[in-house]
Amino acid sequence: MKIKNLFITIAAIATFGMIFTPSSAEALSTTSSDIGISSEFIQLAEVRVATERTRRPGRTVVTISSIILDINRYASTGAITNKGLAKSLVQKLQHAQRSLDKNKKPVAKNQLEAVIKELKAQSGKQVSASAATVLVSKVTTFIARIFR
């Protein structure tokens, strides 16, 4: 159930720019059809998460998608007070993912380091210090995993 909630959340952010978290199986099935999420999408999402867990059992794998989810969560809770800044961070991460997809690792690393620099510059200002610390840590962890 949590896996489906996670991917409905991802779809809701992508579709509506907000976070949606249903509280029951009934709400999940109703909501997933209401916002146009197919059962195939949910099944694909479950397979992808299961694959990640198989690769690293018991550990959460930091991905660009998970960092984007965190940024959106922080923006919705007020830990990131400037929506334009949140959008800028997400765009930088999306560009980094595209660079990685094209196997342009040095470019992706520079883009990820730009995210870290922006987060550090805004820490305690437009990004709460705790949110900035978590996000910098996650981006740093991602860089270390990809560029080892």
C-alpha cells in the first residue's frame, strides 16, 4: 500500500504540482482512477521499487526522483518558502538526470554541485537550515554513489 501511495504522490506532483496522500485502500483505488493513474502504472512502479530493494536490501537508495519529491514536500510544508527557488532546484535536478541519461557524467556532476551550492546559499534564508542540510546530504550521497 505504501508503494502505491508513493507513486500516486509522484504522479500527483507531476500532474498537479502538489502532494496527495490517500489514507486507505478505498481512497487509493478511487483516487488513482480519478487522477488518471492506470493500474499498469502502479504495477510498473511496484516492480521498480522492488528492484531497487533487491539491489540494496534494507537501505533506501537516493535517486534524483526522491530528491525532487523531498523538494516538493519541503515547498508544500513551508521549509522552502520561495516556490521559484523550489522550481529552480527541481529543474537543475531534471537537467542532471537528462545528462546522466545521455552518459554525460561530468556535466551531471556540475549540475548537481550547482544544486548543492544553491541550497547552501539559501540555508536559513529561503530554505530552512534543516531542510537544506537534508537535501545537501542526499545530493552528496547521490553524487558519491554515481561517481565512485
